[in-house]
Amino acid sequence: MHPEWLSNAYLIGDEPGGHGVILDSGAPSEPLLEAIDRHELTVGHLLLTHHHHDHVAENHVYKERLGVEILAHPVEAERLMDVDRALEPGEILEVGGLRIDGLHTPGHTAGMLSFRVNDAEIFTGDTLFKGSVGGVKAPGSTSFEDLKASIMDVLMKLPPEMVVRPGHTDPTTIGDEWEQNAFVRVWRGLDPESDERCTVGEQEATLVLFAPDYDGGHKAWVRWTETGRDDIVPGSMVQRGGGEANEST
């Protein structure tokens, strides 16, 4: 995990002396390169969940050191100069004993892929975190509706025991997020929406949900007064009755 961005990079291997892949490259590369050597893995692919800098910063290291083929969703590939091949959602990638497919989970970005490995783990990028969800104000984002559908209609349909390894901080499971994630609980109708008034910048809105985020700050689900549309923004952008929140995004 990168100490400032809190973004994860993963090495996924089938067995010692076998094959593996790198998934995202925003974290320091040396620990993963050391693990590749220690486990004597052959690594030929770097899979990218999306194009944001904190997930692709060390692409060049793996290209130079390992000669990896870099793969991403076609939309994300257009935004990066170093992607070798576009990976279509649902396309199966078999690497040794690993069976990997990408589920299209747009919202945070248009071409976000969540990578499912051996039907046991799902690497969700910036769509779903432990206790939180991705925002839809970053470059290349689409909409609140897309993010909600990606979580509720795609990820939450996976088996509850499936391990979730997000693009930032700690792992979780689908079952834990189904029961405990504040956004999912409101979407399920278990917890009520708030009607608290707030401002975001100079725009008036309803603060539907103000929930803890992966970095110790908050994520805010807001409903714009002028349009009635919903959005998910960093909690630091929200001004509540007591003044602007003092926290990171």
C-alpha cells in the first residue's frame, strides 16, 4: 500500500514456482518484485482496474523489469499510453492455475474493471471499499446511478463469502459489506436517508448520507437541490451546520 495515497498493488500467484499477475501498480513495487523472486513466480501480465495515477504509477517498473503485458478495459486503455492490449469485460484470462475475468463496474470511472480470481476473490479497484464506496467526481467518472448499479446489481450478487480486495486499504467480504456498509444498507432500505441540509461549494443539497471512508475521512451522498440528482463526493467538500468538514478526501 502506498503510504500517502493508501492505494494497493497486488501480486496474485497460483503456487510457489508457478505463475502470477500484478494487479494495479500504485503502491511501491519493490516488495512485490521481492515476493516474485522469493516464490519463484513467472509474471507476464499487469492488470489495471482503471487509469488514475494512484493505480498506474509504477507501470513502467514492471514493464522494464519483467516485460509484462499491460491490460485494461478499452475505455481506460485510451487514457493510458502504455497499455498493450484492451481486455473486454467477461474475457477470461488463464495464467497457470489462475482463472481471471473482469466485471465491468463503472461509476468511479467509465471503464472500471473488478477482477474476479478463481471465483474466490474480487479485486474491486475504486468501486467498493471496506465500509465505503467510490466517488463519482474524479476524472473519467460517470454517475451515481452507474456506481450504485455496479455495487448492488453486480458486486452484491456475488457469493457472500467472496473476499473483496479493494484499491485502497483493507480487505473485506461481500457478506460483510452487504450487512455493514452504510451505503449498501441505505440502498437496501435497512437504514433511512437523512434530510439534513448542506452546501457543497456554493451548491445547496441534501446530505443523504455522511459515512466513514477508507482514509479516516468521510464520503458524502448528496442530492442537489437544483436538479434533484444524486452524487457521491468527498466529505471534505461538504459544509454542514457546524462549518466545513476538516478532513482528507
